[in-house]
Amino acid sequence: MPHAFDSSFDGKSAFDRALLWAESLPDSVKTLVFTDDANCLPAEKAAGGKEHISFVKRSDWTAALVAKEISAACSAHKADYALFAWADCPFLNLPLTSELMQTHSRYLAEYTFADGYPYGLAPEVIDSGAASIIASLGEGIQKAAGEKPACRDSLFSIMSGDINSFEIETVIAPKDYRMLRLDFSCGEKINFLSCKHLFEAAGNMLQTADFDVIALSDLAEKDLSVLQTVPAFYNIQIAGKYNHNLVYSPYNSLTEKNPLSDMSLADFKKLLAQIASFSEKAVVSLSAFGEPLLHPQFADFVEQVLSYPELTVFIETDATLVSPELISRLQKLDADRIIWVVLLDAMESSLYAKIHQCPESHFALAVEATGLLARAFPHHVYPQFTRMKINESQLEAFYRYWKESSHESAGEVIIQKYNSFCGQLEDQKSADLSPLVRNPCWHLRRDMTILADGSVPLCFCQPFVSQVGNACSEGIESVWKRFAEYLTPHLKNDFSPEALAKCKACDEYYTFNF
């Protein structure tokens, strides 16, 4: 939790505010802080030696261990239930917590949570007996979930394997904020900055823990500085051409007269250094356009991304150039931070060749490569089907085949919606999935596309229409600051500015990457 101890909330940190929330709870018996080596000292210093605060330190927290420690604490202090919240949440709310506790007791629940609210406003309530059962499940029939490193949904991930065995209650928000994906925690810079800006915008509203959660959430929904902080996804083009002429990509026709050269490794290294500094944690795609495996230094690009511990590499490929030698080299890196998406789009070779405009023999190569990758990078390889009128008849067969858990892909699969690139391609959309009410574009809020020459378009859907700047010559942070002027009208559903003319016809605004 790198930002949990930053004193950015009127001299207090997110951890300080979480402790104050815990101390203000009625009938609180004991405050336990689960911590690790990296966070123990600053947490103990913030606690100031208060007797009612104890620390449980482990270097290898798993989901099952969290449940086990909650169960042990309830038993030791003769508590009927425990409240569990992450200590990097600065806006934990007392009235909402009280409502959860009352609901939990009134309906004799085993697990109670707040539904529809932004993350970080309320804890989870776990019955002492249920905590013991969850721990047992995590060490037994749900061992796969129990052995995973502790995360924000650790308890529920174990319970979900046997969800009908638990008595679960919810406190439902009067307004559903889930579509906004608001996250009031400070574990990552992107959310920490949102919290910091929201605290500043809220003024006196957040001086105590009994603030109005709806008023705060409504404020966050309308504040640009809260909704857009730093990019979470960098979609970078490293190869100047494709291996196939995909019917759902406008790139070849747009660059026919002025083809782009491959990005140099030297330029890429400079961009990565800026990304790691500016966003800290992010997903870096090598596949904005072009076939990344065509780049002669492709493996070097992957290695450079993984040299930064908080960066993950995303590779979208037709996979026909995958080789055992390439797999062997990449396996020696941090394989858990490599995500593969294989463009298959069909269940048989003739349709594949029609969509990819390539020899039919390439279909067998792609399917074989998908198996090789899936064995080498388990649960990190996703066969992808871009849904169009031309292949709609094979959608169900594709999904059933690749979703089978016993298959080499282990059930991982992606069904991708068709993208007309703001009308630059013929409309091949087989279904309209857009929401009834338009939300501010996720891609302007969280993504940055960088072409092989360093130029940064407004978004992936308008690669050669409106350029915001050049990341190589001007720097990522400088270019990113300009995105705010384009997003501001989106908050008001105003597409009158000339630069946003194509946004009005775009239906990618609601799709979410990372």
C-alpha cells in the first residue's frame, strides 16, 4: 500500500483516517491490523502504541490466512462478528457501517456487505463461525482460491465456490454507482489521486466519519480531477505493419500511403521510464496496431516492460509467429505479468481466412500456437472472438469450445465487441450493447494510445484524426494533461467541439480495458 501513509488528508494519511473510523465504532472490542514487513513499521508508528490496536504480521498473506486470523480474533475476544476493511481506505463511513452491523444482527447473517456504493466506504461484516468455515474452505475444497495472495475480495472469492451455503445480506445503495467503478482506496496511485482530489473538493464534508455517502459519491461522479488522474493502460504500437489484413482494423487502409516504421527500442525504453514514474502501476500493451511479433526485437520489448515490477505486458497477436524458442525465452521472465490475447475470430479455417485475409493454413497455426502459449502461461492466454455479422453464426460454438475448463485455455476466452472506429469502417455490429445513459468515456479517462512514431491520438478509435501530442518528443505527462480539455465536455454529454465530432457516433465509450 504505497500511498496509505501519505499525509494528504489535512495532515492525516488514509491509514490514520481508517484507524479513527475503527476507534469510533460502537461496541468495538479490538482493532487488529494485518500487515507485512514493508508496512509494519509505518503502521505501528501511526498507531502510536495505543493498547487497543494490535498487529498481526506475516510476509505471505493468503486469502485463507486472512479468514483464519479473523476467526482466531473473534474467538480470542469472544466477538460475534468482525468488521473487515482495508486500511488504505480514507473514507470509511460510520452511518453506513452501523447500518451494516444492524442488518447483520437483525437477519442473523453470516456475511454482510454494502452493494452499489463506491468501493472503500464500508467494511465487510463476517460472522465468527462463517470466518472459520471460510478458512476451512480455503484450506480444503476451495484451496485454489485460498492459496491466492490476499486481495480486496479474498473472503468472497473463497465463499463464491460454495455461495449457497452462506446466509448473505446486503445494504443496497439508493443509487447504483457500480458503473462509475469509483475506488476510494490508496493502494495505487490512480486511486490515491482520486481520493486526494475528492478530499480537497469535499471541503468540510469529510472532517468526520459520519458524512453523507450519497453526497460524496455524487460529488465524485461530476469532478474531473477525481475521474481522471493517471493512465492505467498504455496502448503502444511497436510494429509498423500487420501479418494479416484484418477486416476489423482500419490501419492498413489509413497508412497505405504513409506507412509507419517500427518503434525503436531506445524510444520505447524512454517511454517506459516515464510510465513507471507517472502511473507507477499500469498495463502496457505492445499491440495498439500492427503485429507485435513482427518486430525483430519483440522479446526485448517484453523484457523491458517486465524490468519494472509494477508494470504488466499485454500482447494481442494472431500468434502465427509464436515459436518454442520465443516461449522459452519469455518463460524465464515474470510469466505472471504477461497477458496473451490470440485473435482467432472463427471456428474453421475458411471463415478465419476471410476475416484475416490470409491463407487458410494460418488458422491451424494460430490454434496450435494458442495451445503452446496456454501450456506455458496458464490462465494468462485468451482466445478472442471479435463479434461481427460475418461470424455471428459461429459465436456460440466458439464460446462453448474455448470456455471448456478442461481445454488447454483453461476456460479463458474473450468475446470482443465490433469497433467501427468512429465510422471509419463499415458497420458490422451484430448487437447494440450500449447503455441507455451515456457515461464519460473510459478511454479518455484511463487510456493512452501511442503510435510507432510517438504520436498520441485522442483515442484508439481515432488514430489519425486528432493528435493530442507526441509522447517521445514532449513527454507522457505533458501530453496527458491535454486530455482534460477533451474529457470535460464528455461530462456534460457535449460533443459540439470540433475535436469531439466523431465521439458522438462512437460506442466504445463504455468499454473498459484496465
